[in-house]
Amino acid sequence: MAMSINADDCTACGACESECPSKAIRFKGAAYVIDPKKCTECQGTADAPQCDEVCPSGAIAKAA
Amino acid sequence: MSSPIISLASLTTSPAPRRKGGCAATGCGSSTRPADIDPAVWEMIKDHPCYSEEAHHYFARMHVAVAPACNIQCNYCNRKYDCSNESRPGVVSERLTPEEAFRKVVAVAAAVPELSVLGIAGPGDALANWKNTRATFEAVRKAIPDIKFCLSTNGLALPDHVDEIADMAIDHVTITINAVDPEVGAKIYPWIFYDHKRRTGLEAATILLERQMRGLEMLTARGILVKINSVMIPGINDDHLAEVNRAVRARGAFLHNVMPLISDPAHGTHFGLTGQRGPTPAELTALQDRLDGGIKLMRHCRQCRADAIGLLGEDRGQEFTMEKLPETVTYDPAPRQAYRDFVAAERGDRGAARDDALRSVEAVADDVRLLVAVATKGGARVNEHFGHAREFQVFEAGPKGIALIGHRKVDAYCMGGFGEDATLGPTIAALDGIDTVLCAKVGDCPREALVAAGITVTDAYAYDYIETAVGKLYAERFGLTAVFA
Ligand code: SF4
Ligand code: SF4
């Protein structure tokens, strides 16, 4: 249970990183990535995944 | 009827005599302060190219792109878009960490003594990236104590940061306000991210507009100068901007800058893709004229890139990309100080020249107007070669005074070394309605092409102050003897 970032759509703006309550998002190499071990899908802290709510590029979806 | 930005009355009033060797009186350095501007405000804006039409001839700004994230979506913005040939707000090629930005500012201050202002304007929102914005300003303040800071924001996060903005001596803030009515706002902002939630429609617009107004009030209550930017979107907010103008004026905004929507399907913005057009230059000028009775409008705005460097109208950003910067930098205040001394002398001189110029246009009784395009590379002088000009500043001379009313961008047609006539067509189109072009030098070929299009071009006033040149031209044209020595 985790979200993930589609690198093709991500513009590396970093908005998701500062909103993530679980500190699951990091800038790695050339793109932002979500650590699936840390991601809680924001359950218990917010109504909806904060990264997806803030992302302007629609780059975030449930990990397959 | 609109009044010129530099009103005749404000300029013909003699400035307070300069006191020798002392700065106690307001006269110091303010010999060109228009009389309708409060001395305390003039101190804050006189070296700021974006706030003072006078300063934009002398001083340079730089923007550092340390703020990539945004907390709202606008229909005229596509966050994926990035093109180094573009010159639009919110579009930028080089994103920096605060440490990189610090190195860049110090390197630029050493090479560009005109530098007076550091701005953070995106490519996202300066306040949605507050940690980066604050870290950058703090580091630079330590090294260069006298530099001015400004930032641009959509206003959503503004009320949360006003106290820190005041504490950090950021004395200029720009808020982009495109509407004061949520019904209008909802057509411009598809969503905002606020209080841990994405909000859309009227709810989004209502929250945003309320936060913008509150932030504006909080800033002006603390004596911070606030400029409002509005994007003019025909059919959506063009008629509404008069109401925006009234609302922001009532809350103490200092300047209102109306910018044209730049819309192109290739940009991939919502407006671009749905065929929303931008205003024509005539529509923009008509709206600016209509609002002129309100707070001062800024007609010299160039919609700079978020990493622009240099005088307004020029961008030296490519000279200072990260890979060209040294690993370590130390700040030397000497070049900037020397430049300031030079400007202080030039300003006194120019102020006197301008008074003379204005007397000569004042002497013409009839309401005859002259539109003059000037090729300049700064210093308020006619000092650029026609073929090298990338833009012309447009001045209107009439019995009410001489006013900068805008600028026209062109492609410098002789960059290749030959006079490629092929590109003169667009230049002539850009100069539509202009009576005379003043420049430092012009070749026979372009001169003849312009004459054929009904535009006079002359280098007779090369290196004069712009107002002096325009004043002389006006006096000669309308059969007066100019009052110049
Ligand atoms: S869903 Fe929540 S916890 Fe997971 S990465 Fe996004 S913001 Fe972080
Ligand atoms: S908010 Fe979206 S575009 Fe921005 S860094 Fe995160 S995934 Fe990428």
C-alpha cells in the first residue's frame, strides 16, 4: 500500500515532498521518488494522499 | 482623460536644494523625486527598477529560481513547460538550491554593479517554498547588507508569513490578483491546495481571494510596498480589472501592473489549448489608460523570466549559469559603490535636463501628441544602435509632459552582421503608430525602409538624455525654439 510517482510526468517541483506527513518523498538523481516502505497513503493523517492533492502534473498514482 | 505617469506638475516643481556633505535632509539623492511621491516611499523605490520608472534606467534586478513548487493552479500556466527562448513569468530553465543561489548572487554583484534588487518570483510561488526563499535571503543579507529584497506570490500563503517578511526587511512584495469576485476567479483558477486539501471551483476562488486581500492589508499595515500584478484575460476579467484596481487601491497597494495574457497552444496551458486569446496592444493600452486615474500603473514592466538578470529589457542570465560560477565566492562592495556614486551625479544632471525638456513641450498650447520610440541600453539616454535594439521604449510627448507609456519588443535584425531586410518587416509592424524613432546610429537601408513605412528615424539626438531628446524633437516639430542651452 503506497503511492508512486510517474517520472515522465513529474516536473520535479518538489511540492509533494514538503506536504508528505511521512517523509516518504525524496529527490533522487533527477526525479522525486516515494519510498513505499514509508508511505502510508496518508491514512490517519489526511483524507486523501497529500502528494496527489498538491501535485500540479498528475504524476502520482497508487503503486501497481 | 489619463494623466502621464510623470506629471508635468510633479517635475517642474524645483527639487529641494542639495545640502553639501550631508544626508540629513530629504534632498539627498532624491533630486528627481516626483513631488507626488512621499519621501519615505521614494527612499524605498528610487533604486528599484520595477517600482520606479526612473530607476529602471539605472538599476538592475536579478531573480533566482529557488521556488519551483506552487500551491495553486492557474489556467495560464503549464508547469511542464520550459523553454530557454521564452520570456514569461513562471517559465525558467535553471533551478537552484539556496546555496547555489547565494553563490550566483555574489558572482553577479561583482560583475553587474547596477545590481540593486534580488527577487524571488518562482517558477512556482515564493511563499509555497518558504524554507528556500528564507534561506536564500538570509545568506545574501549577511554578505550584501544593502541589497533590496522582493518576492512575488499568488497570496494564498501570504497571511501566514507577513511577520517574517517584515522581520527580514523584505520591503517589496508583488501579489498577482486577477479577480476580486470569486465568480470571475473560478474561471482563472481550477484549483488550490489549502489546509491539506485540493479545493476547486467557487470554494477555491473564494479562499484565494480572501487570503490575497487579507495578506495585502497586513503588508500595507506594516509599511511594506505592495505591487499588484493582474493578467488581462479578454472576455474573462478585462472589464473586471477596474474593480480590482479599486479594491487594491483601497487597501493601500502602491502600484498596479496590468500584464497581457500570453497565450499559445504550444505552451500547453489551459487557456492556450482552449483558444483563449490575449489582448492586443491597443486593448492593453486602453485598459491601462482607463485605470490610470487609480494607483500608479507600471508601464515599463517587461514580464521577466524568473531567473532574469540585468536592467529591465535585458537578460544576462545566460552569462551566469551555475556551471560558469566559481565554487567559492567572496563579495567585493567596491564596484557597486562606484556605480552608485556615478548614478547619483547622473540623476541630478538628468533631472535638470528633464525640467528643460518639459518646459519646451509645455510651451506648445495645442493638444498635439507625438509618439517616439527610443533605442536605449540604459542610463536614460538615447544610446543604442537601431539594428541592435531588442526593444524600443515608447514615450508620448504632449503639453501635459513626457511619459514612458510602454515598450515594443523586436528581434535585433542585424545580429548576424548584415542588414537582413527580411526581418525588418516585423520591426516595422512593431513600430506601428510611432512617429519617430530615436537611436544612436542607423544605417541607410533601414532608414529608407522606415521612411517608406511613414516612420522617421534619426540619430541626431544620439547620447542625449531621453527626455531631452524627445523634448527637442517635439519643439522642433511644432515650430518652437527649444529652451536648451
Ligand atoms: S500518500 Fe501520503 S504518505 Fe504516501 S507519499 Fe504521498 S503524501 Fe507521503
Ligand atoms: S508534486 Fe508532482 S510534479 Fe512536483 S515533484 Fe511531486 S510528483 Fe513531481
